[in-house]
Amino acid sequence: MAVFYHNREQKRLAMESKKSIAAKTDGKVHTEIILYSEFYLAEPYHQKYQLQLNRNFMREFKAIYSATEDFVNSTAAARVNGYLGGYGSLSQLQEELSGLGLSTAGAENLLHIVRNSR
């Protein structure tokens, strides 16, 4: 893991956060803090990887986003990908579920997955 910074203030804040987390966990934080230099977008088959492994959700998102670029840039797809990857809480999902663009069946499926993965 890495945190990339653009300026001294971002670096300072990142270092403070790292130190605070280390103190709270009584351990070392292995996240690197690195000066940002250039960003390369991953190939399409790497985008929203957990989501791409689920045919039912991909069918829904392909109906919403016909262009790959739109899918890659979708916040809703990123959020669903995160939940499928085990990130986010059930309460967070319940709060934002209606804004993700999923069908009723898709929403229920995602709720089921998140409930059973915790």
C-alpha cells in the first residue's frame, strides 16, 4: 500500500496519520508515503476486478454503461466493487443502496452478499 502526496502539506498530513494509526494499533504501519509523479490507468480487465467476477452485477452495469470508459469512471461501480471486495459496512450499504443504480434483485443480492460476508 502507498499514499501519494503532491505537496509538503499532504506529506505532513499523511505522516501524521501514519504515526497516529501506528500508535493506536501498537504496531508498525507498512504503508509507504511517496511523492506523486505519474498515474497510469490499469487495463480494462483490471478495473473493478471484484465486480467483473460477478456476472449478474456486470450484466446490470453493462446495461447502464455501454462504454468501457463510463464503467471505469463510475462511482457506483466502484462502490459495488468495494462491497464485493469486503469493504464497507452493512449500514453504509443500506444508506447508499438506492443511489447505486441496481435493480431490486441486484440490490437484494448485494445486501445478501454483504450480510453474509461479515
